[in-house]
Amino acid sequence: MKISKIYLPLILLVAIGGCTEQDMVSTDEPLILSQEIYFEVAHSNQAWASMHEGFIVDNAGAVRTYKNPTAWNEATNTKGLLTSTQIKENISKTIATDLKVDVTELKALVGKIPKISTTDFTKRIAGGNDMGQTNFYAYQYDTKKEAYVPILLSETGDWQSQNKDKSAIEISEWLETIQAKLK
């Protein structure tokens, strides 16, 4: 009995001390700082002059804008995937704003990305003419493909459609509030 009183605390101390933080983290929890970017709002319009502008939200919650960058890597031009190199090239063409997303809020929204449906959208309808197109994206890094996969959340402008997933709608609305603050 005395031996168990002496050794039990020692065994527990060794067991707990031997665990690393990595061993204790749930595998369901997203790795917040592992991606370069998590969200993007991209607007393009070719009606009167060529325009391509928007913003990204990076892994630190910084909101970074871009306007008519040269050689911007668009997901649509690369079969839906962007490499880490392409993402870094895009980031290098952005300008940091004073706007920053709260880390807790960012973590909560990023945690919803893996569960967003990529197939259930409202019917795509014409929204008008010469309005351009604004697309709202969330990004998820695919370790097998070693590439960023954009997830379309919604689109507005000449064509309108909304991802019906509840998290997609929530994130789209959140991105719209950031967009409004940048104007």
C-alpha cells in the first residue's frame, strides 16, 4: 500500500510530463497558423476598363488588399488549385491594412471551413450587366495535393449564387462586413 502511494504520483508525473502538446491536441482542430491565407474576396470587371481588386485574410488575421496586381494567380486559371508558391506570390502583391480580425473569431471561422459543402448552391441567376463579378472564397490546404483548394462561398454581380451551407452563408456575411469597412 505504501509503495503505491509513493509510486502512483511519480508514475502520473512521468506520464503527464512525457506528453507533448502535439500529443494532447485533438486532430479535429484545424491548425490555425499552418496556411498562408484562409479567405479571399475577389472583384473583377471588364465592362469599362480592366479591374481586378479585393482582399485576403491571412493566417494572422491581417486583412490585405490588392488592386490590379500584375500576374495574379487565380484559382480559376489553375484548375481550382493554388500552390503555396502561388499563394506567396499573391501575398507579395498585397498591402496590409489597419484592419485585423480577432484571433478567436478567426479560429472559429477557420474551424468551419472543412465542413463546408462544395456542391449545394442556389440557382445561378443574372444579377445585372456591367457590374462585374465578386467572388467570396474560403481556402483549405490539401496536404495530399500540396495545394490550396478554394471553396466558393458566394458570388454577386453580373451573376449571383450562394453556397447553401450554413457556415458558407455565415462566412460570406462576415466577409461582406470586412468589405464594407474597406470602402
